[in-house]
Amino acid sequence: MRLKAWLALAVLTAAGSAWAGAQQYEPLAASVQAALQSSIADRASPEPKFPTMAEKITWLTEMSRRLEKRVPDREARYQLLKTVYYEAQRAGLDPQLVLGLVQVESGFHKYAVSASGARGYMQVMPFWVKLIGTKDNDLFHLRTNLRYGCTILRHYLDIENGDLYRALGRYNGSLGQPAYPNMVRAAWEHQWSWQPRVIQASSR
């Protein structure tokens, strides 16, 4: 299964396309809606917090290298990566998972629009703006799109009690179908996986 997912991802990447889906509208309990609205409205400074400055530099440098072909502009690339890290961290998500999802959903195309109308890097459906945002929220705006996408994925993870497979299915509007969750996991594990380097002192 993992080999099939990896092969499918390779074909997708080679073709330069994306696997955009569409979150499905579902009525929200008032308390959930209020919590999501609060999450979207927060406008704290989007500066990611890393355990150390060395780890921040290492992560940004390595992720920038991997993203360079897809986002050639250095400044835009670093801004995207910093915002991904900040919004993922804020939502309690792995930044590398979010990068994998963005790759599969939009191919890192800021102005991507799916056949169903999903928009931007994380292919957010416009109904979410009416449901939890304000009319001035632009889903093609970098931070707005990532804020919505990460908030929505966190919401689906909470609904599914942490089951990533089902949460990803909900995110893509393909709940119960393995293709999309497998592709996101393949992108996450094979292209964006990262562990901080541990420098060990030499013994004498």
C-alpha cells in the first residue's frame, strides 16, 4: 500500500498537478463555531518559535532547499515556510505534515482553484469564510489561507479523535477513500520528513 501511495505521489509530482478536493459543509455546534471563529480572528505576530535559534536556521535552510524548485523566489519561499511553521505549531500540527498537504492539495500554487471552488495553498472552501470568518478574509492571502487550512484540519482531527487518516479524508472531501490520505502521508514522510540534528560531544 505504501509503495502504491509513493508511486502515485511520484506521478502526481512529475505531472505538476495537484489533488485538490473539497471540504464538505457540515453544521457546527454553537460552541465549536465560536471556538473556530476565535481561532481564525487571532492576529498575533506570525513569527515561529523554535526550541533554539540554531534549529530555526537549520529547519528553514533545509526546507527552503527542498522547496526551491516549486517556489523559486527566495523571499517568498522563506515567508511561506515561516508562516507554515507558525500556523501549524499554533494548531498543534506537524509543519512537515502541512507541507505535505499543501504539496498534494495545490502543488504550492498560491492562486490554485479547484473544480469545486477550493482556493489557495491549502485549498480551502469559501463557505468557511461565511461560517467562521469575516467577509474581508481573502483565501488567496498567504497567512489567511494557512490559518484557515490548519484550523480546519485541527477541527477534523478533533472530530475524529486524532485519527489522521479519517481527518485527511474529511479535509479532502473523500472520507473513507484511501488515495488522498496515503498521498499526503507519502509526501510528508518521503519529501518533508525532518528531525533536528543532535550534536554529541566526543568522548575522551
